[in-house]
Amino acid sequence: MDRQPDGELRFRRPDGRLLPEVPPPAAIPADPVQALLARHDAQGLRLHARTAIPGWLGERLNVGWAIDVMHPLAG
């Protein structure tokens, strides 16, 4: 880190290269909840109280099945 003559600080990586400037934060809409709901509607998302509830009931992992499904040569 070094201070410029005008008092501004510049930060460098360990190899001496300057870190890029941080962009300004995105503008926050006047009603962020409505903006988010409008974006979801535009994308066809229908989120509700049970959206994030998994279908897993706590059963043990079937390793053989998981390998068969995820292995690139499974067919």
C-alpha cells in the first residue's frame, strides 16, 4: 500500500501490480422487494414458503446409484 501526494491510498498485490479500483455499489431500488418480485415474475419463478425444502428424508446415500448417475460413462 502506498499513499499518493493527494492522500489517496493505492493497494498492490504481493507481486507489485496495482489492485483495480472497486466499482461503485449498484443502485438500490426505492422498493427492493417489489423489484425482486418483478424480476422473479419476468423469469417465470414461483417462489413460496416450501421452495427450499428438500425432498430428502434422511435416508442413507446409495453410493452405487450415485456413482452410476454421476459417472461420465454411466449409460
